[in-house]
Amino acid sequence: MKTLAELKRDLRVGKKLTLTYHHLGKCNILNKKREIIKIQTNAIVLKTENKSGKSWLDLPPSSLLEYNDNIIKIYGCGERDLTSEEKKILGNMPSKRQENAKIVERDLLTDGSTSFWMDKKYLNDNNANWYWGWDKGKRFNHNTQKMYDKKIKGRLELQYSIDN
């Protein structure tokens, strides 16, 4: 398996990529050759037949990419259980503490901002901004109570072949 750095070195303007797999199934660009017109550190620009004439292929972190021979596989981020430290942080949020129950009750009847800002400060102080959105490659999934982590491969999203 080659690295992301090797992929960037191997790709050249003028080479063609063919999308051979898309996680949504059939799409109108599957198995069509598309020419590389620009390469950046974070993306590849491909020539298309649409109105703008180009599309962007964002390059993921190296943990979510496999590159062998002439095949590029891009994975989505995986989901994992919370670590004991993450559970401890979430269990000790100010809005969940007994001494703040009256504040939370009052917030339910008003705009809810007091307990929100208490939680916001607490999570920021504990380097847990992943609770609100992506931070350092992690994001908390409020529905499943699990953590999205860009260091863990999820399902295969895209697969390209490199044509010379």
C-alpha cells in the first residue's frame, strides 16, 4: 500500500481518473474518464461536462485513504464507542449536575442560554469541542452516543482507477 504523499507525487495534470465505485450506487459519472486539470495539497480538480467544467475531489486524511497500484479507495470516517475520558467529560457537564438542576429547569421555560453557555465553557476548557462539531478529527454523534473518528476507516465511499 502506498501513502497519500506517494499518491500526490504519482498524479499529474493530464492523467485520467475513472470513478469505479460510489457508495450511493449508480450515478451518472460512474465509469467515465475524467482528466485531472489541477492538483492541490487538499484536492484534485477534474474536468467535467457540466456547466462549470470542473469538479473537486477532496483528499481525505491519510487514515481514510488506500492507494495500491492504480486504485484509489476513499473511506468515510468510522464510528466508535466513547473512551472512558470522553464519558467522564460528558457525564460531568454542568447541565447534568444536580446542583444546576434549577438553572436547567428555568432554561427550559426561557431561552435556555444559561446552561448552554455553562456547558460550552466547560467543554472548551476540557478540549471537548467535538461535542458541538468537528474538532481534531472527532465529532460526537448525539443520536447514537458514539464518536465519529477520522482515524478509523468507515465504509468505502469512492473508488477510482488511475488511467495513464
